[in-house]
Amino acid sequence: MTTPFPCYGIIPARYESSRFPGKPLADILGKPMFWHVYQRALEADCFTRVVLATDDSRIRGAAEKQGVPVLMTRPDHASGTDRVLEAAEALQVPDNGVVVNIQGDEPALDPAIFSALLAPFADSGVRVTSPMSSFSAAEAQNPDLVKVVVATNMDALYFSRAPIPFARDRVEPQYFCHIGLYAFRMVTLQQFVALGRGTLESAEKLEQLRLLENNIPIRMVLTRHRSCGVDRPEDLEKAAALIVEKFPVG
């Protein structure tokens, strides 16, 4: 896919994690998890550059060993998107560029999702995009899976770890699962970081709520692509099985 604007993929990867320390280095099929994320982005064939952004020398060393371009960033960032901005500025992304924040714990992403994420930027009014997919009411009960509700124009109304919308009359609503990818126009990415953390973001621990609190719309993209986010060590086996299923070798 070719785009009329330069597009940069940045994978934030920090070592410290309350639920899974060292998660980017977790072994999946003989490779660190960040390597799989990087490969999925390369297969999309739509990026000017793709780099890993970390604050840890262990991750940097592993990236260099695997041939993955890596940038060192400050250790005091409040969110992954703050880290992405530092990397984007180091790469000198132009004002008309689009920066994709590629979550480092999504090793089984379908590369086609990146094209879907970039397509809405043909509309000059779109500032941020993010994908979602439909899922069941049972899955919606899992707080690790973030739910999103949207307006008729597909802009996000709210994100939550709680199952939204609430089924008051026991009629099962349509639930949408947010997939942790974001594409920003460079100027909007800079604005996001300058705003600082908001009250909703602090309550839900969902950084995308910073945008909604400040009336910056997020255009959601409905996709059938599903992935397997790795939140805990027990998720690794499931991610490995999905990678083997979706990306067979030989």
C-alpha cells in the first residue's frame, strides 16, 4: 500500500511492567516478542520506517542482535504514546506525516490491519484512527479486553474496561473490542503529549481517554482481524498458537 504521506511505525517497549516484567523479551517460538511485532509491521509494506523505542539496555541489546532498528528513549514517560513522540521527533517525522503507535504486546497482528488504519487519513479532518472488532458478551466481561462504543460516523464515544453498553433489559448489545493500535497525524501526537494525563485516563488506565476528554476525535475502523494481546505470562502459549496458525513457515 502506498500513501500520499510519510508513515512511521513505532513500537514502544519498556522493561518494567507490574503484571509481566520484561514482557518485550518474552520468548515466542524462539524469538523475543518485539521481533514478531516488528515482522508484522514490515509485512504491511506501508511504512517509511519501523523502529523499536525503549528505555532499557537489555531490550536495546536484544533488538540489535535481532537486527531490529531501535531508539533509546527517556525512562520517565507516563505512557507509551509519550515514548512514541520522543522517537518520532528523533526520526524527524514531518508535520504531514502519520505516526502509528504499534503496541509491543500484540505479536499476532494481521499486517492488513495497518492499511485499514491508514485509509481514513484520506479525509483531512481525521486526526487519529484506531481499530476495533466485534466480540461476544462473554469476552466483554474480561477487564483486560477494552471495550469501545462509537457514534454513527464511527468516532469513538468512550472506552472502558467495563462491558459497555450496559444491557439493562437483558437484550445483548453489540460489543466492540478495541485493538491497541493508534495512528496519529504528527501535530496531533504532539498535542496529545502536551495535554498531560486526564481524570478518565487515570481512572481507567486507558491513555486514549486523554484524547476524548479534550474533544480530539478518534475515528474507529471496524475490522474482522483479531489478535492476542499478551498481558500475562500465561498468554504466551495462546499467542504462539495463533502465530503458527496465521503465519505458517515453509
